[in-house]
Amino acid sequence: MKSEFVFWVENYFYNPNSVQKLLSFLLLPLSWLYCFVMYLRFVSMRAEDFGVKIVSVGNLNVGGSGKTPLVSALAQNYKNAAIVLRGYGRESKGLYVVKDGKKILCNVQVSGDEAMIYAQKLTDVIVIVSEDRKKGILKAKEMGSEIVFLDDAYSKHDIQKIDFLIEVTSQNSACLPAGPFRERLWKGKNAIVLQEHRDFEREVTLKYKRDKMSLVTAIARPQRLDAFLPEIVSKNYFPDHHAFVKEELETILKNDKSDALLVTYKDYVKVKDFGLPLSLLDLDVKIKESVLKSIV
């Protein structure tokens, strides 16, 4: 299960109590230094043109913001599209083609959970994982992609691209380690900030509903799901990108006497082959036409 320390950190970053606010204040000098170093990194980089349209979807903070469904919603509007991402949490290293536009070429252990979501939910889209995004872009271009979507690549200032940033609200607006922000929206950096309800809407579909369901999820800041949850027996939170073991899920089903485990798609791709009863909380995004028009 997710440790108390992880919950403490998430609260410290996004909903701090009085003690956490004091700690954040004391860490501000380190935060200013960190931010200055990141700014120097930004101004020292020159963006490289790869001869293909590149769109990055990211956020300035640590933790989840719903990038995956937004990337999916964008990519499905284009032919010859590719998605390149780091593949955080995967058991592999290096560059892997997860999907060649037609077939899935590896398992979730090699791809990581987020890449497998793209591979399973999107048709005719190339999916590549690579710690080196430039190598991933070149591979996508080699495979015939005419537009490349980067998952979480705002900080790749040495790549010429269109940057979308999902706005995330927090009571703590400081940079690391005093707050949750990895970078600022630097002056001179062209980026389009997307706001929920203005630029996109989240849509949730409950599939395979059962009478008694236990929520099991391994996403960052799982409380984000609360607004979409049906009636459930229990909430079971695991660390982001957790590699589930069948026995731990069987224990939850047994202890709760539930009919099924309620999971998000990010969890589903890792547990669907366990042979356990599952209900799916499928989160999608509907984007406004104005967002698509900004990709020129």
C-alpha cells in the first residue's frame, strides 16, 4: 500500500498543514537556488528542429495532472501520429517500439503502464518509449510519423516543439523542495496553458459495474478520482506506477468480500491478465476545437 510518507509528501506539496507550511518556508532558499539553476539550464539550451511537427503535453509540477488522456485525445485526431514517452516505471531500458501503428510488440513490463494505455486504446498510432526523447523522435520519423506527441516534455528545451501545459492548482506555489513545481513558465518560453472546463472536459465511463467494488489504484494523487467514484467498499492506494502482485489483490477482494476490483486504465493494463474480476473507471478527455487549431 502507499506509505504514510508518500501521503505526507503529497499533502505537503498540494494541501499543506501549518507544520508543512513552516517547513516549506524554511526550505525557500533552496527552492530559489533550484529555480535559478533550472532557469540557467533553460537559457543555455537551443531548440533543435527535427523536421517534423512535435507537440509536448506536460505540467510544471510533480505528480499527476491527467496528461495521458489528453495526449490520447490529441493524437487520435491525426494520421501518421506517434507518441514518444520516457516509459517511467518500466522494467526495461533504452528505446522500444511498443506499437508500430498496427500491432503491440511488447508487454507492459517492457513498455510501462502509460505507454501500454496508448498502445491499447489508440488505433493506427506508433508508440515509442525512450529515456532519450530525441532518439525516440528520430525513430518515429524513420517509421513515417508526420506528427509526434511527447508525454511530459516541457523541460526538453532543446527540442523545437509546441508546448501544452495543464494548469494544476496548489496551495503551495514554490519550486522544489519547498513546493511541487519543477520549473516555471519561463519568460521567452512559448507555451499554451490548458485549463479544465475551459479547454477540455474529463469524461468518465464506468464499465463492468458490480454491486460491491473495491477501488485499487496506483496513480499519483489518487484523491483526484473522488469526484468520479460510484459507491465502493474501500479505497486501496498504491505508489504511482506500482507493479501489482496477484496475491495482494486477492487479499483485498477476500477481506472486503467484494464482487470486483475497481481500477483505472492505468491499473487495468497491469492486472487484466490476473484472472480477477475487474470493473473499469475509464477516464477520457474531450478537447475543445480551439486547442486543435493551435497546432499549426
